[in-house]
Amino acid sequence: MPETVENDPDEYVAVCARCGIAIKTEEVGGELDGRFVDYVERMQGVANFMLCLDHWEEFKNNSNTSVEDGIARRAQSIADSQRNMDRYL
């Protein structure tokens, strides 16, 4: 993630589609450009998404894992959420 905030809007080239921070050219990790399908709204379109360095790495890692790995991460996420809820109840 960036270390400092510049006040000059011309320094920034995009907003990370994952975390929403303004990013400079050297902070762009990757870009997705093409068609999308929104299954909730039942529509199609064309989109261009830019991701910061951290979220581009996260995207690549998540895209290269198996469904079994995703199931394990889902179970871990549920367990973590349950533990957090138990702390407040």
C-alpha cells in the first residue's frame, strides 16, 4: 500500500476496484478489461477494472486455486466469523 498521500489529483491514474484507493501509475498492479455478466441485475456490459499492487497479487492467487482450496477458505472464514461473534455475545 502507498506510504503517503499526495494532494495533487493529477498524480493519480485510477482507483483500485477492490479497495477504492487512488493509485499512481507505479502502484497499478494489473488491469481487467472486457465483458462482464451481473447475475444479480441480469445484465451484461463492458468494464475496465484496475487493481493496486496488493489486490492484483490477491486476485492472481485466488484465480489460481482449486475449488477445494476455496471450500477450505470458506470454512475458515465462517469459523473466524463465528469466533468473532462469540466474543461479543
